[in-house]
Amino acid sequence: MILKWIADILGWAGAVCLLMAYALLSTDKLKGDAVCYQTLNLLGAGFLMVNSMYYGAYPSVTVNGIWMGIGMFSLIWRRKAE
């Protein structure tokens, strides 16, 4: 029961992170290459991936794993460019 509760909290937190990132980008509060934007995407995808794994939603696990990979690549690429 506690694992379900944790998976649900992480799922909701992930959804909030992704929606915040999208809203901030859409309102020009963040740029697409901003560390904060990429970090919100990375956390959101990671949390949703845990939630999806718990519920056995493997297509969502795959999408969120790729989303995390893109976020990590972007952060690493940005750091190397500095």
C-alpha cells in the first residue's frame, strides 16, 4: 500500500513538473535551453517513469525514459558548450 502511495505522489509530482516547464516556456519565462527548464523536464519524466513502471505502463516508461535521455543530453551538451 505504501508503494502505491509513493508511486502516485511521484506521478503527480512528475506531471506538475512537466506542466510547469511547459507553462514557463510558453509564457516566455524560461528559454528552451535553460537549465531550469531541462531540469523540470528531467525530474518530471523521471517521476512519471517510476509511476508508469509501478503500474506496468511500459509504453509510458519508454517515452519518459527517452524524455529523460533528451533532458540529460541537453544538460550535458549545454555544460560542454560553456
